[in-house]
Amino acid sequence: MHLAYPAVLAVLLFCVGLYGVLARRNAILVLMSVELMLNAVNLNLVAFDVWLRDTLHAGQALTLFTITIAAAEIGIGLSIVLLVHRNRGTADVDKLTDLTDTGTEPGFDSGSASMAPTTDNSVESATDQALPAGGQTA
């Protein structure tokens, strides 16, 4: 088999992935496009490993490493996207440019001055009122 066939397929996969990264607005589709690009790299690694007849099979070893990194990347990426979607209500990449917290979370009361619990030291509990001044019971 010629090297041109898998190389052309890898170029096509990489171009489709690059288009997806640049043109898509949904974060999940961007992650899928990055996976396409990584698969194109894996295809090139295996094709060149077979074409060069490497006895150490370094291309296949690097492919396994790349697959491991891609699996970790998609796990972390999806968890971040789901967390952002839960907090902001959208997975649109263009709307997620602001990384600062504006304090407009659901349930946040902007009218209160402090979120700390208030304590009133002037009111004694019922048990403190029942005890004599020495604090000991008879």
C-alpha cells in the first residue's frame, strides 16, 4: 500500500477538524473537532511507522500515548463544558469570553450587605436564664 492514501485521508480529517474548531460555536462540537485532528495525527503516525518498517514501532507507541492524552482531554473538557453550561446556561463559545464572576448567580441576594450569619448576643437562651448566677444547679 502506498503512503499517499493514508496521508491524504489524514489531511482531509485534519482539515475537517480544523474547520470545525474555527467555525463552530458549540463547545462540544469544538471538542469533537479536536478529536478529529488528533485522529488524523494518529493515522499519520501509524502510516509512517508501517512505511518506514520501524523495528521499535515508535509510531504505534506514540499513537497509544496520543489516544491516552485525547481520552483525558475529552474527559476534562466535557466536565468543564457541562459545568459552564450548568452555571451560565449556554455552551456557546462566543458567549463564554468573560471569565470573571459577576455575582449574578441564581439565589444571590445583591441587596444584602453581608452573607455572614448574624448573631445577637443580647438574647440569652432559656437554659442560661434558668440557672442561678453561679452557673451551678442545686
